[in-house]
Amino acid sequence: MSGARVAAALVTGLALATVPFLRYAHFGAAEAHVDHEPHHGGILGMAGEHHVELCRRQGRIEAFVTDAGRRPVQPRAGSVVVDGTRTIALGWRHHRLQGADVVDAARMDVAITLADGETLSVGFDVERALARD
């Protein structure tokens, strides 16, 4: 066997040996379900492959929706049912859904409709989990 063939065989063998390890490579895309920290000072819930963060500040409820890699998602519509009795519509403003807060709320059930028609539903125990500004 010539030297060139031996060198080619070694290079090919090394290249093929690295293929199984490519599954662990990170090429700049956000990894799914690695980050479960709130980014906006609220509490984070999961709905399927999406994250919903609920915040309360300055008399407003804010809901931030991100995908599994924590990239922002713009929903079509949203609402919050407060303590199982009162429904508040959420409107899109800047990069979040917003609506009026209910100061004495103990539980908020958020329903968000995405552009593709998928509905996300997450319940939050806000009495214990959210600090009010």
C-alpha cells in the first residue's frame, strides 16, 4: 500500500470516528429546554414545547411567550382567567401580551393562541410566586 493510500485511509478513519460525537456539537442555535429561568422577573411555566412567563407590574399582567429554545414567539391572542371567575383579555404590545391586573388574585390561568392555531394553557399560583411592584 502506498503512503498516499495509508494517509487517506487514516484521514477517512479519523473523520468517521468523529461522526458519533457531532450530536453533542453546538452550532449557535439555542438548545431546547436548557433555560428554565424567568427572563423578565416573573414566574415561568411550560405548555408543550413553549415557555410562558407571567409578570405583574405597574397594575398590568404581562405574558411573554418563547419556544423551546427561549426564542420569542408572537401569539395571535391571549386571556387570563383570574381565580376561576373573571376573564381578562390580553393584547399584544411591544414584545408581550398585556392586560389589567387584579390585585387580590391568587391564581391565574393563562390561555394563549399561537399564529398556527395551537393553544397554550398554563396555570400560575400568583399569590405565593409573584412579587407585586
